[in-house]
Amino acid sequence: MNGLTWNIMLALIWVAMTGNFTGSGLAIGFLLGYLLLGVTLRDVPRFSGYIRKVPRVIRFLFFFIKELVRSNFRVAYDVLTPTDYMRPGVIAVPLEAHTDGEITLLANLISLTPGTLSLDVSTDRRVLYVHMMYLDDPEAAREEIKYFEKRVLELLR
């Protein structure tokens, strides 16, 4: 079994032992199980990857939520004000992602944020075409998406 399976089992055991069958009880059990696995099995190679990956997932979730809120505010501001600040355009972003899963996750996360939409991937899978509502500086937008890609690849690799 992998680390996530063990962690879920420990969380369920915690919930059963405490009788607290709520989401918060499960979250506390998951956190305690993670800490227990981290302390007892940190030198076991198949668990050490899991122990390192959980903080990356949490950091990525906070990063993505921040980007989601920021882009929502920008679109909402443009909708609520009488002046249009949109400068739509399409940019080509060279990809470092190689597998279908990496490219798909990146494209879907880009499309989830308001104001951006993944349009296409080149046939050689080296370029992602993205439509942006606010394309003031194409190079800055490309760098922002490259940073987003770096965070996704850090999570998956």
C-alpha cells in the first residue's frame, strides 16, 4: 500500500475511535495520520515521496486559490465598471510539460481561471495556445503561464 492509503486508513481509524464522524474529525485524523507516517516512516523510500508530496499539494492549492480569486476580481471589476479594460488576444506558450497528463492538467487549470482559456496544443505538443482577456503585455502573460506550468510540474514530478 502507498502512503495515501495508509493515511486514509489512519484517518478512518481516528474517526472510528473518537466517534466524531464529521469532516473536521476526518481532517484531524488525516493530519494526525500524516504526522505519524512522517515521524515513523520518513526513511522508508516508498513513503518518503508521499511525505514530501503532501506539502507540495497544499502549497499548490493555496497558490491556485490565490490565482483564482485574483482573476475573479479582475473580471468582476471589468464587468462592474462602465469602461472596458479588456484587450483580448491569443499567445503561444512553449511547454516544458511532456506527458498528456501534465499538459491536460495545465490546460484545464488555465481554463478554470476566469479570463483565460486554453485553445489548442500544437501537434508536436511543445506549444500551448491560450486566449487571454487581458493581454496588455504578451511577454509578461507568457511568463505568468510559465510560472503556473512550473508549479504544476513541481506538483506532478
